Amino acid sequence: MTKEQHIEELRAELRRATDADERRQIEAEIVLAQAEREVIWAEQDGRPSAEPPF
């Protein structure tokens, strides 16, 4: 599964969620997956890493 598919699956899960705690958990997972996707895109574009060089 690609990162984009995973994000879309989480969004669908969020739409079905009724419990507030579950919604917060899914929202956090979406944010994390989006951040991971951004890192992947940055690496593919050859942008410098945000990590220190040591």
C-alpha cells in the first residue's frame, strides 16, 4: 500500500468513526502519515534533510 492509499484509508475510517477518542487517534495517524509522505517527497526531490549532519 502506498502512503497516499494509507492516508485515504485513514480518512475513510475517520468519516465512519463516531467515538471522539477514536477520531483523535485517527486524526493523529493522518498527520503522521502526511508528514512521512512529505519526507518521502522531499527525499525524491533531492531537498536537503531536516536532520542534523551528525
